[in-house]
Amino acid sequence: MGSTVTAGPWTVPGGTIVDYPGSATGADARRGPALLHRGAGRALHRRDRPLQDHYLHLHLSDDQGWRLAVNSWPNLAVYGGSTAVGGGPGGYYTQADYTAITAYAAARYITVVPRSTCRATRTRRWRRTRRSNCSGVAPHLYTGTKVGFSSLCVPLELTYTFIDQVIGELAALTPGPYIHIGGDEASSTTAADYATFIGRVQPIVAAHGKTVIGWHDIAKTPLLPSTVAQFWDTTTANAPLAAAVATGTKVVMSPANHAYLDMKYTRKTKLGQTWAGLIEVNTAYGWNPGAYVTGSARRPSWASRRRCGRRRS
């Protein structure tokens, strides 16, 4: 066969390449342990948009801080937002700040999914008065990083008055359809109390016109048909979640060993954590969210959880 090499320039036929993600995506920004100022929040939106992230899961409360002003419970932010991990200064968003953040996101086709208070753990910021605690003792401000040791007083009716008022204000401020109620790391809450709590909170959120999202741990309890579970674990088998999917529950897939941006790329990476594993580019992208957990083949609503604190690539 003769040579086919010819001198350039060359002419090639035109074509079209169509490339898009199989699922919508989202970013997770943790604001509980420390406050991210509003300008940095806008910068996060600007970074998300080129990556086609459609949802921003915004943490607004954790053991270490309450980060949104609530008119019906003003000390939540004033006192509860006064510190951060390590004891540094805290801070909180005013309702005007939060409205500006959601508007800025919406203008860039990003839906904010707020996560605040409604879970049986990490709620020490509200539990500052004796009447809100089963023990009758108000705990101190917390600036550590351990989890799973705190719980709302599940039998106390005031707990659900509090949740209803907070969710009511948050729902009124949030243009998107979802509110995340958390639900993980509830090791100090009994299984019975946990089921009672999730069962009480879901209809409260629904009554304010929002759809519940919770960590996949909530699949151990009866769920409303509209409730969405978010998978964060590092395993590929979860019987309660598979059972929930079989009855129609939708799942957001964000396994920590594939989707957490605060994990190191390699052992030589200077910044980041390793508790969920090492996540290089192939690990982050080389998995199928629609067929990851055994028995849970439903395609997720959005399929990526990206935490702040790590450089994106």
C-alpha cells in the first residue's frame, strides 16, 4: 500500500459533539462549623456554574453554630452563631443575606437546598435553655469536631413547635422546592425516638410546601412518598435504602469515597482529609450513580456532593 501522507493544510468534514451528564449535579457547602461570608458564597456559585452544578446544599446549622437568623428564636443566631470550630469567631446570615444568596443562585440556574435544625442530632444551639432539654440542663457552646453525642428532646412537644416555626421561616425564604432535614450521626438517639422524630418532622416540612431531603439513614423509618434520601456512605449495599427505593423513594447519590471534594487526591496531597479514601479524578468520575447501591438502581435527582475546603479541578 502506498503512502497516504499529504502536505497540509487539510480539510476535514464538520461535525457536532453532544456531551452532557446523565444526572443533574449539586454542591454541598458546610456552613455549620464556620460561617462563609456572603461574598464567598457568591464566589462558590460562580465556580459551580461552569461545572453545571444545579443545586447548592447549604448547611445552616450544626453543633458548632447556628448560621441563619430566625425571627421567632433570635438567640439561635445571636448566641448559637457566636463561635466556630476551634473557638474562633462565628457569625450568621441575616434573612436578607440568605435571600440575596438564593436570588444570586437562581439567576445562575442554581437551586439552594438549605439544611437546618430538623434532625435529632447536632442541635445544641437551640438546647441552651433548660425547658428545651430532657435533662433540664442547658449544655455549653461547642467548638469541637466529634459528632453523634447530642440529640433533641424527642418526647417534648416544644421541640416540634420550634421545628415548625424555624421551618416555616426557612420555607418562606427559600424559593426552591427542597429542605434538607439531615438525619445522620444519631448514635445518642434510640431507634424508637429516631423513628418518632423523623415521622413528626416530615409532615411539618410538607405543610410548609417543601419536599423533604434527608441523609439515607432516614430510610430506616417510614417515609412520605415525596421524601428524598441522600446517600453519603462508602459502602455499596444498604438494605433499608434498597427497600425504600423499591417502594418509590428517590435517592440523591453522593458516596463519600467518590464525591467528597475535601478528600485528598493522593497521600502526597497537602490539603484534605482521608477518612473516606483517596479520590483522584478517575475515582470521582468513574462510577455509575444509577447502579451503585445494591437494589437501588433508580437514577438520582442530582448526583454529586461536593464539600468546600478543597480545590476543584
